Amino acid sequence: MSVPIAAVCRSPFTRAQGALAGWHPVDLAAEVMNETLRRADLDPDDIDEIWVGCAEPVGAQGANMARAAVLTAGWPDRIGGAVIDRAETSGAAALHAATAAIHAGTIRSALVLGVCASSTVPPGAAALGRTYGRPWGTGPAQRTEHAGGLAPAPVAADHAAARSGIDRAEQEGWSRRSHGRRGDADPSALVSIAARPGDRLAVQRGAPVERDEPREMPADFSSLPPSFDPEGSVTSFTFSPPADGVAAVLLRVDDASTTPVIAAVGRAAGDPLDPTGGLDRAAVLACAELGCDPADLDRWELVEPTAAAALVAIERLRVPPERVNVDGGTLGVGDAAAADELRLIVDAVASNRTPALVGCASFGPTGAAVTILRCP
């Protein structure tokens, strides 16, 4: 597999109810779509299809948001779109589906978006509207009843960290690292977006947002209580709160051979009580395409839903921590779900300065996904 990446682009990522809270996700997606084409020096006529990864495809993000974004962006009526929900790995699933379609020869170009408007459609929204029945039914809870039943992802990460001997101090150290390095990350992939802060008055409406909005760090994080399990170690400092953002990756087979390429992909699922969702298996599947081992890659970019989950994931991958999230991660800004997944790829492509194999991984109790980039 070798599918060229013609261009990458993303909005700034801001906290929920922050500077981008007033944007409708379709309108924000259209802004990023048009900027991505501008950077690739292409016209909408050059695009065959749109793929959108979205972890909460309901409400403002529902009803085939991909098609709505095509029409909003002013693109030709002939261009269709699809929305993929694979929970924590929705962005990667959309990218892998588009990659497979290009690899199979059914299309020659695709724009893949990860969209997350946490301010409008908060995490868990798809499970809250139960007018048409309870999501998941009773089967999954019954299946895990012997182990105490299903647990929310932060609680599962908390328990996994305890089993691995990853204490609170180690988690806090990782959060400080993530926050500090994210603030220094290369901003070249970002497009300036006019602030639409919703009901907030602290941000001037219409002022450009040109950088990620960093999280506000507590003055004394050591005194914070556990956030989820009273006996646990995950706190608000080591948990990634909801964020807003859109990220785009443009795939096109006609692009030059000197561009970054998607070299391999892997997806897996695991024990529903495992916060890494079978990440080790997904990594092995992706690396098998290249005949290498996860430790052979030059860098790894991981989504960080919690510091606990990130550290458990590093342990499962068996890779040196110094090669992981060298420019900081999710904990520095907040978790924009499917958009944050594609952010890993956008930022890896934009900041790469030397030939490298880069693994980009997302994971959660519902599964894991790995994308390996070959950067020239």
C-alpha cells in the first residue's frame, strides 16, 4: 500500500465552549475543505468523494454531514460523501476506508475529514437520545458482568494504569510534557478561523483564531482529587476535556512521488474493558505490511484521552517513550475525538523535516487504529 497525501490542513483546536463554540460543524468543515484544496492547488472538480469520521453523528453532526459540507463549500453536486462512526477510531476509519477505495482503483482522490463540535454535540450525545431505544441493549453489559460490567474509558484507563504500576506522579509528568511541547508545535498546517464563541463574551467575535487554544493548567495540580474513581489516580489535570476542531487529509494518486504517503494501516478490537482496545494487535497488523516492528518506527503519535491511557498504550506498543508525541499531544489542548485522530497525521506531515516512518495511533475500549506514514 502506498497512497499519496496531497495536502493536509486543520482548524485550530479550542476547548469546548471556547473560541470556536459558535461554529456549526458543517460550516467549519467547509472552511477547512476549501483551504485544503487551495493548499493543494486543486479545484473541487478534482475530488471524487468526501469521507468524514465522526464519533457522535447526531444532531448538528448527523444526517450525512459529509454531503451537507459538500453543498456548503460550494462544490459540484456530483460529489457524494459518507460519514463513518467507529467511536474512538472514527477519524482513522474514514481515512482507512478512503485509502482502501483509492488502492482498489474505484476512486482516484478523496478528501477525508475528522469533525468534532463538542460544544454543540458533547461526548456521549449519541447515547443520550433514547427516543428510539437504548443504545447497545443489554448484551455487552451482561457479557462483562463477571468483571464488574462495562466501565467508562477514563475509569478503564485508571484501572489499567494501576495494574501496570503507573502512578499519579508519572501521569502528571506526562501531562506536563504534553502541554509544554504542544504549545511549541509547528502551526503551519493551521488555517486561521474567525472566532465564533457562542454566548461567551471573553473572545471578540470575528477575531482570527490562529493557534490551538491551550488548556488552563491548575496552579497546584498535586492537590486535585481523583476525577472518576475515588481510589484512582486520574485527575482533571491528566484527563483530556472535550474540544472543538476539524482536520483534513487529501489523498490523490496523481500526486508526485516525493509527497508523504500512507504506507500501511491496521485496525483491531479487544477486551471491552481494555482502554487500549487491542492497540498492540493493530500495530502488529500495520507493521506486518512493512516487515517491521512497532519499535522500528522513527516516531509515534498517540491520541491521549488520559495520561493513564497514553502510558498504558506506550507500554503495550513496547516503544521508547522519548519517540512518542515529541511535539506534545491531546492533553495540551483537549480531545477533539475524530478530528484529533486526523490531527496526528496533519501535524506529523506538516512538521516532518527528515525522512521518517511515523505511526499514528488512536484507541479506546471499542477498538484501535494505526496509520503508518512514510515521510520523504
